[in-house]
Amino acid sequence: MTTQLSKTEIVNNNNEVVISYVTTEDKVQALQSLGSEWYSSIKAENDIYFQRGRILREIVNEKLYKVKFNKETGTYEEKENREFEDFLKEDSKVFFKRHKNLSLNSANNYQAFYLLCNRMLSHQNFDEPVLLGQITPMTHLILDDLDKAEEVWKGALACKGDKEYPSTSDVEHAFIVHGPKKAVTVRVQHQKDKFYNQPRYKKEEVQEEPISFVEEPVINKPEISFDKLEKYDGSIDASIKCKAIASSYHQAKESLSTFKFTLYNFIQENGLEALNELKKIDVGVYSINNLDNKIKVLEQDLIKIKALLND
């Protein structure tokens, strides 16, 4: 039998239904119910960010995070000085049945994704975000000023070109054009710092990266000069073949470096958990659900190349 909760409901400026519970028992029951929804409410893979954002918004709006279990008394109590971040650090692992507590950064991204989606769904002619990475450049703007964030998102939609949906770069550009003047100044400086401080420009940072790849062996200088190669029987054009092999290697190295830095930067900014969440999203040919297998294929290709050289 389900207990009827004592509550009142209002709609805030973000068009969210905010519930005010009367008793601590009601708040505990609501919090536990939301905790069970963390997984059960997800009906489709692309729904994960929206639903988790909704759950977190309810916890924030209704101040359910102030409820804390007292081990000494064996009861739940409300602590007025308790903040949302305290709940995340201390109790989110238990309530959401996770392997670890939810970080504030991830929680803010989920909330921002939900708020912007909820806003855009009220407009017929504008698409809502589909990936968490699309909103991360303006997470704090969404939480602080949803109206201004809506302008930025519309700007990103306008500059996406032929792409199915805006990229993170489109959103960053739109933020500079349409975002708050003070925040834009900070954003521009951030982009400049991000560009000039990328690991590939700092040897020390590249060496300290946690992601390791096959080390390049030290190759001795060729023993046969180009002039001597030209004196071969002419069955092959040495210069063309060397150029083709060297060019292929440099292209492969550049592609691998791009892949490595893309992964590294994403994990640094969003965490490994966010990457695992992306693997659950279906975006057609751009899906990365089998990313681990693709990396294994790369490893196998490298082994095959080494085997060719050792034949």
C-alpha cells in the first residue's frame, strides 16, 4: 500500500513543478523513490541525461538533500546547514546505487542538460540537445540564466551547417557571440589558454599523460644513401616508395595522436564515467558503444605491422 504524501506544488520560472513536502518522512520517501528511478526511469539510451537531470533537479528544488540518516538514533533528520554537494559526497552512492558518489560537476551537467532540453521541447521549431558534451561549455550559464542559455543554443543551431546537431565547438562559438559579455571575455581567454596549453605544445605534459601508447623505437640512420638507391636495377622507384611509406606512417601517427588527445581531453574535463555514459547513446555511425573493441583492433593491427617487419 502506497502512503499518500503531504505536499503542495508550484511551477517555477523554469517551468519545473516544485513540490514542497510537509514532513521529514515524506521527504525521505520522495528521496528514496527518486533514488530508485535513477535507472528504472530510463526508457531509452538517449533518455539517460534527461531523466537523471530531472531527478537531480527535484532533489535540488525540493531541498531533499537536507535529509540525512543519523546512525546514532537510527532515524532520518533534516539538517538546515547541509548543502547539495554534501549530499553528493556522502549519500549519492547509496541512494543511486552507484559504484561511487556522483561528482558535483557531473550533477551540474545532468541538471543543465535537463533544463535546456525541457525549455527547447516547448518550442516546435528548435531541436533540443542530444549529447551531454553539447551543453558542457555553458553548464553554469544554463543553471544561472536559462533565458540567455536558450539564446546561445539557438545560435549554435544556426551555425551547425549540414551537421545533424551542433558540436561542442559550435556551442563554444555561439557562447562567444550570444553569451553574457563578462562570461564571454572569460570564455575567449579560456579558449586561448586551452589552445596554447594543449599537451602537444608542452613536452612535459605529454610525458605525464596517463594514457600510454606504443613507444617509437630508436631507428638507426639508413646505411644506403639516396644516390646509391638510384643505382639499383630500376625495378622500383626508391624515392616514391619511401615517400609513400613515410607519408602513410605520419598520417597514421597524426590520426592516432588526434584520437589520443580527444580521449584524454574529454576524460580530463568530464571524467571516465561520462565516457561510459556516451557508450550507451545511439548516434548511428558515430556510436562508440564498441569503442573498446575498436581499440583492440588497432592493437592487433600494430601487432600485424610488427610481424611484417620481422618476417
